[in-house]
Amino acid sequence: MKLDLLLRNADIITMDDRRPHATSLGIWQGRIVGLDDELDGLDSAEVLDLDGATVTPGFIDAHCHTTWFGLGLGEVDVSGARGLDQLYALLAADMAVGKQAGWLMATGFSQTQHGGGFPDIAVLDRITGDRPLFIRHNSGHMAVVNTAALRLAGAESASFPDPDGGVVVRDAGGLPTGLLQETAQQLIQDLILPYSLEAIENALDRATRHYASEGITSFTEAGIGGGWIGHSPVELAAYQRAVANGRLHARAQLMPVLDVLRPLDGHGDPAAAGLDLGMASGFGNEYLSLGPAKVFLDGSLLGETAAVSEEYCSHGHTDNTGNTGYFQGDPDALRNRIEAAYAAGWSIAAHAIGDRAVDLAIGIIADCAGKYGPRALPNRIEHASVTRPDQVQRLADAGIAVTPQASFFAEGGDGMTASLGPDRHGWAYRAASFLAAGVTLAGSSDRPVADGNVLRGMQAFVDRRTSSGSVFGNPDERLSPRQALAAYTAGAAAATGTAHAKGTLTPGKLADFTVLSGSPLTAPDITALRVLATAVGGTFTYGESSFRSPVRAGQAAGRPSFGTRFFSSATNRS
């Protein structure tokens, strides 16, 4: 047997407790053949001396929005604006140069970057005139539009009714302010959608090239095909095209939103709901597959639309507004729709941020599992942002995986602390207590809602620091560096139902790995590490062009240096 690739002289963190560390790793036909002494006597077509660099399993982002992120890379990025005047200037500049045709699209807005303020619709109208404007809020649960957009949607009138599960925010005179919450966004999105397959494919190419540069080898797209989070009713086809054309640079698991499932006859009571031909969770291959069905139960914590059991606070004390957020539909109707999907073979990924929504999710998922049995992939609660102590063990008992995003801590932690108040902030974005109870914890970013850089996400799990320097939530929820790395490797693989194929550097598994400039287990600051290279199935999707290792004796003629291999691989993919 002749290996395709041999990595040697490396600090290999396998995340496999049976063999946690190695210095050599062999690859054949996209899979790991062995480690260290298991490779004795085997020749290899290529040998890379890593000169002590660290190798980890490829990073997995278990909850992100890749099409959205990729599209945003081609829109006006207002995330760097501080103060509304800067935001207005960015919009005016794009209007002046005419980079975009049709709608003026912007991304990355958060009121937290502007002292809690939202754009003035009168100012937006002066900048844009009759050109419709759509500004994505970085939470995904709100959007800001101008009068031209409202007019096209027929929602300009003060008498226009709010849609179920959403709000058209109005001023004291009853006129829209331009802020749309939750499902009200769909009034405008219906005018923009669907994006073309070409536009989505281009977005996936841009986004996953960026992922590769950050060490990401797999991701779960948390909502395709419909609702306010989808981009086309045939979004899966755009992913298939991207794979066929070599433009998807990471493995993808796709969650169809519950809205796109439809009744399937012949599946008993209740009537099952799924996709045509009975496709369900797990369908596909190791590069592109269907994940759980995604359902939104509530809103966001920063927007105070997440369903909580006690009212939100203002500046850390109860302001007696009575606001406890809301569900995105009648709970009984949501239960019926979820059960219909589960009956057809779908695992469930329930967006539940507030503890009231977490209660609803646990109850529905546990009842479905009890009635119909387990599914091909684990059921999940996305975010699980506010969980009471009594809910933690219930999650473990029900076998429900969770995806709390550490990426929210830095920019949103202080605001979420103020919204929750002193009595509940310790329930926010748990991590260590989930692991202690036996709950599967998956690392994820919710990108572009928050920072998608995995190294920064790991550091956030370790220190839980907010932008003010405070520790977010309960300090006891901090993870060790190894636990943080596990969240984005073995934990994410378990939560996505793919632990048999990835998440650890174990013989027989896929050769997905990340090469780092140092060890995240011992680095004083994980964020200071560099991603030197990324490989999917033993093929490099990224290599840091500035990295060069010297050619050593014995590395001539078919044994290229570490740096040469990475440079040529990166060049071939550009």
C-alpha cells in the first residue's frame, strides 16, 4: 500500500481519547489510514514535514447561514459603522458609485453599535429616493427598510396589519419607522426572493473560501428553501451545482425550514409532512446532505422577542413593561407541524432562545421521540440561550443536542445581561453545565449574525469576556481549552450525526484537518494562532501563502516541502 500523503514532525491533537496525540498521520483516498507506528513500512506519494506545527480535526461550524454570509460579502457592509452618521455615509457612498443594481442591499447592522438607535426612515428616504432599501440586522430577526420598500410591499399605510409572528414597528402617529421584526421581514423579502441559482452558487463560493481560510471543513446551513431565512425554493440545487463545479470548499449539511415541507399521503396519523420522494434527515453523502428540519419557535434575545418566562429588564432592573417575548406561531399549531415532520422521518432543529421556548421545544421533541422513536440524526435546540437549571437535565434525558454560540459573548454579552437582569444572567449561554449533565454541545457561530472565526469562538468559550471586559453569565460555565476545541470538532460532529466519519483524527475517518501555528490547548491566547492550512478529504482547500518551510535533506524528488505543497494547493483553487 502506498499512501497519498504523509504528515510528519507534527503536533497532532487527535481528539480521540484512545490515542490523544501523535506526530505522524497517513492519508489514502481521502481517509486517515493510521498514526505514528501504524504507518511503519508504508511509502507515500507525498511527504510533508510540518516542522512542529499543530494539526487538529477540521473545524465544524454546526449552525451558520452560508448563503446569507456569501451574499453579504457582495453588499454594503455597515458592521464597522459606529454612529448612524457613519452608516448613512456608507449607504450614500454606495448609491453614488452604483455598485449594486436594483435594490440597495446592506448587511451587518446592529443598534448596539449606535447607542441603541435605529436609522431614521426620513434620512434613509433622502439618501435612497425611490430606490428600495433593505438593511439586514445582524441577528437575522429584524430588518430596516425605507419608504420605497414599504410602498412596494403595500405596507406603507398606518392601517396595515401586522403579520402573524411579526411586527411592523410604528411611531406614535402609527406610521412605519422602517423597522420590521421577525416574520414581518418576509413582506419585503418576498419582493427580493428568489435569488438565482447563479447568485447563490457565487455566494457559496465566496463564503466557503473564507471558511477554508479559518480552518472550517464542515458546516451546517441552518435554514434553506423558504421562510425568512431561505433564499430560493430550489436552494439545494444551488448547493449541488456548487459541488459539481468545485465551488463548495467545505462539507455541507443543509436544514430545510419547516415551511417548505408539505403533506405526504400514506404515513398515518398525523399526516406526515416532508419533501417529495420521502427524502428526510440524513439523505445525501459525506459532502452534501440533509440535516434536521429547522423550525423557529421564538425570536432573539437582543431584540427582546425571545419567549422567556419572566419579563425582560431594562438596565438590570425590572421596568414592569410585561414584555416576555413571543412565539412565532400558535404553540399547538407549531406542535402539530413539527410532529408531522417527525412522523415523516425528519429530525428537528428547533430555534429556541428564551427558556419558555426551550420548554416548548423539549416537550414537543420528547413527545415525538417517545411516539415515533429516534431519527437518523440527533434532535437539536438551536441556541438554547436561556436555560433554567431544571431544563439542563431534561435536555440530557431527552438526548437533545444544543448549539449555544460563544461568538455572541463579546459584542452582545453586555446587552443580553441588561435584558435578563441579575437573577437570570447566570442561565445565559451555558456550556460547562451542559457538558457536566451529558448534553451534546456543538460549537457554532450563527454567522453572519456573529463572528464566525472558530479560534475566537474557542477563546470566548474559555474566557466568556464581553466588550466591557466582564465575564458573561456564570463564570463557572467557562470551558477548558480542550473542551472548547472539542465543541468545534468531536462535539459538533456528534450533534450533526456525523461522529462516525469526522470530528476526530481516527483511522478510517475522513482526512479533514486544520494546521495551526501553535496548540490551542496551551496557547496563552487562542485568537493569536494562525490557520496555516486546511484540508478536506486530504485535499488542501487553503494554505497560508506567506508560510514557507525550508527544504530539508530527503525532501527532494517527490517529497515536497510543507510550504511548497500548501502554496501550490492554494494557487490551484484560486
